[in-house]
Amino acid sequence: MENIICGILILLGAIFTFIASLGMLRMPDLFMRMHAGTKAGTLGVSLILLSAMLEFSIISVTTKAIIAILFFFITIPIGAHMLGRAAYFINIPLWKNTVVDELRQYFDEKAKSAE
């Protein structure tokens, strides 16, 4: 039964990682690509590590897998946020069909040029 659960987790992790790669390929602009890659990629890698943790059932493997999952959940969203913010401030173009730009109202061009 444990092997079946591990197989399902690996399969789900591979599916989410594949969805992340498709999102990176198919999305129209940088910001949507980063969103697709970070959300689905983080979940996919975490499911694969969870499967390894269940399969081996050794305290050292379990500890390393939990630390790696926590590391991914902390660093990948923060890194994507920082990259997206930097890309926005150097005026990487949004998708041509973007309807709402909620950050533009908070962005002060004079404060940016004073830095």
C-alpha cells in the first residue's frame, strides 16, 4: 500500500511539474510565466520529496525532505516576488491584453528617478 501512495505522489508531482513547464512555455508575458512556474513547480517538487520521505522512512531522509520542502515554500515565492518586482520597475512590458495594472497607481516615477 505504501508503494502505491508513493507512486501516486510521484505521478502527481510529475504532473504538476509538467504543468509548470507548460505554463512557462505557453503564458504570454514574464509575470504570468513566473506565476505558473513558481506555483505548480513548488507543489510538484514538494510532492516528489514527500514521496521520497514516505518511501525511505529513515529519520535522516525524512528530516532532509521536510527541510527541503520548507526551503522551497519559503524561498521560491520570495524570489519570484523580487524578480517580478524588479522586472516591473525596469518596465518589462505587460501582456498586450492586460486589463488592470494595480501597481501603477502606487508607483511614483519621481521617487524612482531620485534614487
